[in-house]
Amino acid sequence: MNVNTPLIVQGDGTILLDVKANDFDEIRTFMLAFAELIKSPEYIHTYKITSVSLWNAASLKYEAQTIIDFLIKYSSYEVPKNIIYQITDSIQKYGRVKIIKENDKFFLTSEDSSIITEVAHYKHTEKYIKDVLSNNKIEIDGAYRGHIKLALINLGYPVEDLAGYKEGIPFHFNFREVMKSNGKPFNVREYQKDAIDVYYAEGRSEGGAGVVTLPCGSGKTIVGITAMERMQTHTLIITTGVTACRQWKQEILDKTDIKEEDIGEYNGATKEIKPITIATYKILTYRKDKQSPFLHFHLFFEKSWGLVIYDEVHLLPAPIIKLTSEIQSMRRLGLTATLVREDGLEKDVFCLIGPKKFDMPWRDLEKKNFIATAYCYDVRIPLDPSHRNDYVISTDRTKFRIASENVLKYEVVIKLLEQVKDKNVLIIGQYLSQLDEMNKKTGFTIITGKTPQAERDIIYGKFKAGEIKTLIVSKVANFAIDLPDAEVLIQISGTFGSRQEEAQRLGRILRPKSGSNRSFFFSIITSDTKEEDFGHKRQLFLTEQGYHYEIVDRETLYKLEFN
């Protein structure tokens, strides 16, 4: 590629960017406004233009011609005509239909009378229409504005919602100048402030609903607390689990002057409703059976919440997405490291939580030492001969487990621990029997799903304090585990090469470190087995994202130094 024309725009919507380009940083920053970053290996980054990515750009007031001119300027070849049409069509569709509020009534408006006619006769919206006032204006039932938005996005008209929000019950607090935990100064980072500036939009109706995308370890929790501080209102926070609940609570107490008695936990063990209430996705989606109602959805309506925060919004369960259609009068903030969902509900998140408001690549944060530099290794070992016959005659699923629980992995871990001596280490795996055996061989503390929450909290606290240097954890540690001092992660088994799992596990060690600010991620893989097949998926993900990645055997591993 020519460094002056570093893009190749392809007819399927993918765009290749040469990282050696002149003005690379500026080009990449603009690309993130209208395209999703798919791969970022060392030399060529791949982006993808989608309807949702273009609607995100339109919500931030980017014009189609600006994007087209940018692509023409930097493309090595002619920009395909279908891509020019897609950009123009998608950008123009966003906001062609608007929801507004006048004198406590809600209206659907459009300058295109044919759209209003279509909406008035569309079976999924006509039941929410109170009156057709003109060719350009319909009165709607405001209680169902989310249902209308969802119906219209499926019709191809992403609605610009300008109806505003209820302010919620006021709740005033301040950030601490020094952290409660260690007495060190506390400051919100500039990119965290910028994220909330864009999201909140000074309280205007075009702000107040959307998603902030930041890499693992970059302080998304602080972004959420900054939103709370900006709005000074009763807030509902929904997290991935009880451990995440506790960590949000700890961060709030550490960084603000909010009193502990003003923070409630709402989960399987505790059901407190306070000015700041932290719940779990699991409790909110609990019901006795598939035909029964969700028993805890009332929490959304229990208080006049001024803000609802969805932590790890890419994991937001479909029932909560659906319920969110009924709370469009509340400000909503989604936090995530990726907008990719396994269930394909990106449109629903865009429509009901809101557009992507802010994005920052992990490389920018790494350069500024806001996250650690990660070095990733796939350690390939042979299958123990005693299990070879069982492996050959087994089903594919059983083969994967036999390879994952290869007994030769234990000696590799023990040897590796000698090489990373004095570092804080997490050993993580999929199978409890394997983790129990690892515990027996090493004597290190172990946390699994069976470990009581109170005990988990004590162990995590000791790890963070340096009293425990090595910790064995099951997949309960995949999400929202705040272990800023973890420098090494040793993965002895995983879930079929899940991209999402790999990203979350790597995120456990990306928080900034003192000294060299380096972290190490080791995956121990059995060669020539089903585990290696799935290992290729992990390898592809890590290299595509641009992380330093090597495949080594035991002999090579034992010669490496990690100081």
C-alpha cells in the first residue's frame, strides 16, 4: 500500500488500513467513528462498515459526504459504488424519524410524509398510535416509545429520540481528592471525562443514552462513577455477578464520599434498594420456569432512577434488553470492551440502550501506560501417553476434555511458576477436577463457583494486598474481577477457544503495573489434539488484536526470562 493512500475499501464493507501510513493516528481515529475495528495485527488493520456503525456516526452528527470524501482521499483504489450508496443511505436514515415531547405528550415526526403513512399502517406500531395529526406528525403513547423504536429500527428507520428524560430523585455526592484505600491522589483521567462529556452532552436531549467502549483494564467503572457524579441522581447499576457488585461498591466508596449505608446490593443473597443500588443480571432474569414472570423486574420501577448503568453491556441478557424498551424515560449508559454479541442483538442494544458515544483503541492507552503491555504465549506440550488410547476412541467433546486435562500440564505450570517468581499469578481453568488437582500439587489458594461469596471477597482482598501471590481460579474469574496487581495469567484450560472468554481473561492482567508495566499470558495447549484446534481460534484472536504472541514448546519456554 502507498503510505499516502493507505486504505483498501472492499465491496463487502471491509476496509484495510496500513499501519505505516502517514497520519495513521488521525486516520484510525476517524475510522472508529463510522466503522467497527475487526482485527488489528501488526501491519494491516481491518475495519467493517455496518448499518449500526454508520448509525453510530450519524448520531454523532457525521455527514455521509464527509465519510465518503475521507475514503476517496485515502483509498488506493476506487471506492465501490455500493459502499458509497450504503453510507449515504444509512446515514440519511438515522433521524428521518424523531420522537419529541411537547406539553407532556409524545409525538413521532418526520419530514417525509410517506414514512408517517407507513408507520401509521405498520402492524407493529399502529397499536401504540393515539392520533395521526398530519402527514408529518403522529401522537404516540409515550409509555411505549421503546417498543416503537424497536419496531422502526427493524423497519429500517433508526429513530432519533429527542423526548428527553426524567431527572430522577436527586442524590448529591463528591469525588474524593485522595482515595480512601491508600491515601493516594485520585483524578479522573482525561479520556474518562471525555467519554462522559460526549455521553451526557451537557444534559441535552441528544445525550443521556448510549454506550462507552473502552478496553479491559482502562477503568470503565470510573467512567460509570463519573456519569453518576455528573448527574447527581439515584442510580441503578446492573453487573455480571455478585463479585462485580462488590467491586463497584468498593470503587464507589474508595473514590467518592458516598456513605456505605446509601449503597444497596440486590442479588441472590441480599435485596437492598438504596439511592445507589447495584444488582446482577442473574437475579433480574430469575424466574421459576420459562412460563413464569421475571420476579425482580419491579426493581426498574421501584424508584425514580435518574440513571441506569449496564456493566459489560455486550452480555446484557435478551429479557433485560426487552424490558429496557419500557424505561426509555431513564438515562441509560452501557459500558463494554466490545459491542460484538454472540446473539446478534447489536441493533437492539443500539436502539434501546443507545448509540456508541465513545471509543478508544487499547494501543493508545498502552502507549500512555494506562494499561499494561501484554506478552502472550501458547505453550505446546504432548499428550501424556497413558491417555492416548482413551483419546483416540472418544467423541470430539471428550477428546477436548482429555486434552484439556492433560496431566503433563501440572509440571509445566510448576516450572513456569519458578520462572515468574515474585510476580502475582493467576492460574485459571475450565474443569474443577483439574483445578482441585492443581491445588493439591501446589497448595495454592483456590476459588471456584462453590466458594462462598464472603470467602471469595476475603481471598481477593488478600491477593490485592500481596498476602497471596498465586491464586487458582475457575471461570468465575472471567468477568469483572478487579485484580490490578495480577502480572501473570496461566490458562490451563478454556471454553472451546471462545473469543469473548480470551478477551476477558487477558483483561484480568491488563491493568497498569509499576515498573516495566508488562504482563504475561500463558496458554498451555496439548499438541495434535482437539484442544490445539480450538487453540488456533485464540491465537487468531490475539494476533488479530495486535498483541505480542508466540508459540513455544516446553524446552523453549524454560529458556525464557520474564523479569
